Amino acid sequence: MKNVLEYKGYTGSVEFSADDKIFFGKIIGLRDVVTFEGETVKQLTKAFQESVDDYLESCKALGKDPDKEFKGSFNVRLTPKTHRLAAMKSAAMKISLNNFVERVIAKEVLEQ
């Protein structure tokens, strides 16, 4: 099961508020926060696509890159046991821990 919407290379989160009886989400990976909502899956999907289109048009008019910049580095917090096992595995593979983590993440996100 996938709990995201995809359109034009953009991904939107999908959540449900039982209190408000509404689906809602936000577009992931943008420089700005862009949200959308709908009472049905069909309405939610339409609102998501319209939000992507509107945001892209606004960025184009402003001469702004819509995508959030990713520098390629971030902190990862692990349990000491997981950290130790990952360090041992990467050493056995004769690669750095950074390279090991990159490989594991790449495998997870690229092989879908």
C-alpha cells in the first residue's frame, strides 16, 4: 500500500483527519509549504494536482526554482548497537561507513 500521491515528478503525503472527516497532505521536497485537502480520494487527488500546477506556475512567474535544495549531507541517529553493526559491515566490505549508508539508502529508494 502506498500512502502518497505522485504527479509530474512530485510526491504528496496523504493523511486523514477522523475529527474533521477530511483527507489532507502536503507536497514533499518544495522550497515552500504547499498543502491540499479533499473530502474524497478523488477530490484529494484533484486538489493535489492543482496544487502542483499552481505552485509550478507561481515559481515560473517569479523565476524561482520550486525544488528544495539538497546538499547531500545529513545527520543520522542510530542506536549504538546498529551503529556498531553498520561500522563492522562497512569495514568488512572495505568501504567507508558513509558509502555503506549511501548504498543502503540508494537501494531502498531506487529499487521500487
